[in-house]
Amino acid sequence: MPTCPSADPNATSAVASARAATWRALAAAAFVLLLALRVVYAFSLVVNSDEPQHLHVAWEWWQGRLPYRDVFDNHAPAFGFLYAPLLAALGERADIVPLMRLGVLPWYALTLWLCYRIGSALFERRIALAATAIAALDPTFFLKSVEFRPDVPWAAACLLAVVIAVAPEPVRWRWAKVGLASGFALALSIKTALFLVAGGTAGAVLLVPQWRASPRAALRTWLTGGAAWLAGFAAIPAFIAICFAAAGAADALAYCLFDHNLANDVGRWSHSSLPYRWLLPLLLVPPLIHAAELVRRHGAERRVAALRAWMFLTAAGYLVLRDGYQAFIDRQDLLPWVPMVSPLVVAAADRLIRHAARPPWRALAPRVLFGAAIAVEAGLVTALHPPWRNEAAHYAQTLANVLRFARPGDFVLDAKGNAIFRERPTYWDFENITLYRFARGVIREDVAGELARCRIAVVVGESWPSGLAHFLGRNYLPAGASTFVAGMRLDAMPAAGETSFSIAIPQRYALHALDGPFVGELDGSAYAGPRELGAGTHRLAAAQAGPIVLEWAGGEASAACTLPDFATARAGLRAGPERAAEAGIP
């Protein structure tokens, strides 16, 4: 009797190989399309205020100035240092944000590959592939990883540490390499501390049975592994600390990264005086430990089951620490969390579906569900930020205005480094924690006085402390795309009458009537064109009635304006409220 073709092992193997090749080709095509979509979003996604802040710090590295000592920054130093050469190569240009976004694209690809490695180490390859696809298009992960921010390489560094830890094959010096990846993550973001606490606590909890079975062996394993991890972990942060100390910036680094970020008077911490605020997240610990124990008991192979439980407890612990104790909650905090938890969620959903579905649908139902989830994610991404709508154009125009109005060497007041390629007249930027400190009087800075002393003609940004916002509204005019130039509008001018006005910013100004050139006298002499005006009161006599516009006409910056630094800012803090009160800033 002839053999059925389907029973031929060679034919079956060939069919399986053909199917695998087809799936690999489809996955490669989908990945290429995903990267193409990322490029489109790099040029169209709205610019987050954090991105110019990080670019400005990278520019300061390029200029030879040291963060913390010479320019304020409350982020870890590695990101700006790594991207300073690329920024220098691209130069000063208005489309710098989209181009620099392309520079973080490899980290996104690396993170997805690491997500797949985690999934394939703990589950089947089909679970790893589905988890990677779902993580890739998660709206938070996709959109936030488009932006130029240290959280993108930070996510890759965190996942690299996890991949090394859970790798099924023997890894020489495994824990030293895990520590090295963790130290690199810390050099990119101090939020790494939350993951370290969560992962360390999860490991300690899950190793309790080993301790009970053999305390001496467990202690030896913990000590050797911990020492190797600590040696690897300390390498990069210690090198950075030594370099900053050698440059005389140790105090500035300690203040900006720790004193500034970890004080108990900012964000959600300012409302956390009640004990329940700190104790409530701890109530979640027992049920999470119980859930992790269930994950371990229902695993297949003992080591893999323990690693799944560790992953679950680490991801859950990070979320509890972030939501319970972090001063500010930002979506970018989830960049390493989404690809870490995605394999766990997909595996759990696959198990439930296969358990509930009838035999003909057990293989098909998970594919349909995961395909629908990916389609929903893609729809959410395009609905939140349609790629055909250029939301980045507004900031590109803002930066074009800055480059046109302010020459190299000019000072520009911006909120968080929005001007990127120009220096600020004040040491501080106006990010969330600084604004809290300004509002509570912890940070006192005579910003208005610096604007006058440095003859600042260009201001970028619209969110300021109330007193400073009032000062800017009186002394600056909108020039389009969140850009303002020195000047004011003088309304209700009488015909052939005289009036007076006061300016705070000494600069070169021009006068314009709304319906034509200005005709009249300025400070007792006929107006014939732009002239230099000092701070104080000036007299104006117009030949025509109606509003008059006094507008900056271009001029030199003040020679008295010097680059601010940490020592100057610290002296200002010690000076107390007197300087700010004189400037009219609360």
C-alpha cells in the first residue's frame, strides 16, 4: 500500500520549514514597515518640552561646558554626553529635533529585540513574537520612544540587564555583566533605582525557599553573585563621579541629581504628609508575593518558572514604587516596563484562551485576539497623533525664529532649553521641580534683573511663574511660534499730544504706527529711525492718534552679561528673598 505523502517525515519537515520561512519573512516585512512609520513620526510628532531640554544639555557638552557646574540639569549625564557629537555634526538648524530623533531609533530596535529575547527565554517563540509586536505598537511605548529623551536608551539598558539575567545558556561572569548593564542604566536615568529595588526585593523573596533548604549554600551564592553584580554596577557611575569630582563639579552633581530631585516638598510628595500615603502601597506586597508564588508553581521547568515569577514580581514592584512614591508620574517611566511585562501578559492571555476555547479554535483564537490587539494599538496611535499631520512644525518655526533673531553668543531666556543653541541668562531652567521651588520661595532668582542687565531681546516659551509672566507681558511682544521680542504696545495715543512710557530692557528700539511709519518726537527730538533706549521713562509725542508699537530693532548684548553657573546660583539661594522681591517676583 502506498505511503500517504502527509506521513512522509521529509515532506512534513519541508512544510514546517516553508511555514517558518514565511513567518520570518512576514515578521521582517512588518518590522521594516514599523521602522518606516517611526521615521514618519520622527518628523511629524509634536515636540515635547523635554526634548529641547536634553538637546540643550548636549549642546552645552559640545560647547565645552560641564552640566551641573556650568548649566543646570536634573537628569543623569550619560545621554547628553553620548549625543553631543551627533548634534555637533548636524550643526545649528531648525529641524534638529526630528533629525536627533532618528538618532535614538536604534535603541528602539534594540529594545524590541531584547523584548523578543526575554519572551523566547521564558516562553515559546510564538509568544515572544506576539509580545514583541504588541509592545512595539503600544501607544505609550511607541510614541514616547519616538522622542529624543534618555528614557529610550534607558529602557534598552534595563532590558539588557534582564536578558543577561534570564538567558537560558551559561553566561560567563553573568552577574558582573548584569551589574554593568544596570550601572549604564543608572548613568542614563536615576529612575533605575526603582527597578533595582523592585528586582532585588523580588529576588530576595523568591530565594527564601533556597535559604530554608540550605542556608550555607544560599549565602555563598548570594555573596558571590552580589559581589560580582556590585563590581559591575559600580564601574560606570564611579567613573562618572571621579570625572566630575576632578573637574570640581562634585557638589553641583550631588545637588542637581539628588538634593533637587529627592526633596520632600515637590509634586506628589508635597501632599504626602499623612502616613497612609506611604503605607498604602505596602498593602499590595502580600498579594503580589502570593501571585508570584502561583506563577512559579504553575510553570513547566523549575528554573524557568522561578524566572517568570521574578519577572512578574519585578514588574509589579516597579509599578507600585513608581505610583506610590515617585514625586512626578510620567508616561516615559513605562518605556522599560511595557516590553518587560508584555511577554507575561501575552503568555497569560494565550493560556486562558486555549483553556477556554474549544479544540477547533484553540490554535486560531490566540492569533485572532493578538492580531486584533495589534490593530487596536495601531488605531490608537494614529488617532492620538495622525502621522499625516505635522505637529512638529510649530517648534521648528520657533527654533527658526530664535536662529534668525539671536546670533551666536546672544543670550535667550527660555523655559527648558527651548532655544537649544543659545545660552540662558539664568542658571535655572523652569522644569516642574524648579517651578515648585520658585513658587515656595526655596529658589530665589532675580530673573527680571538678569533680563535687564543682559539686555535680553528674545524670549522663548509661554509657561512662567506668575510674577515673571507679568514682567514679560509688559516688556515683550509676540513674534510668532512661542517667540517674543523686547517691546511694548502703547495704546490710546493722543493726536499731537505727549505721553510717557517706561521700559525695563535697555535695547535698540524702533517705533511703528499700526497704519504706517511713526511721525513725531522721542525724548524731545524728531524720530528718524531706530535708536538706543536705556531702562527707565521716555517721552513720546506723536503727530497722529492711535496705537504705537515700540519694537526691538536688533542690537548688541550687554558686555556685563556672564554665563551663570552653580556657584552663582547657590549664592543666590543663600541671599534669600531680597533680590527677588526687588525684581517683583514672588
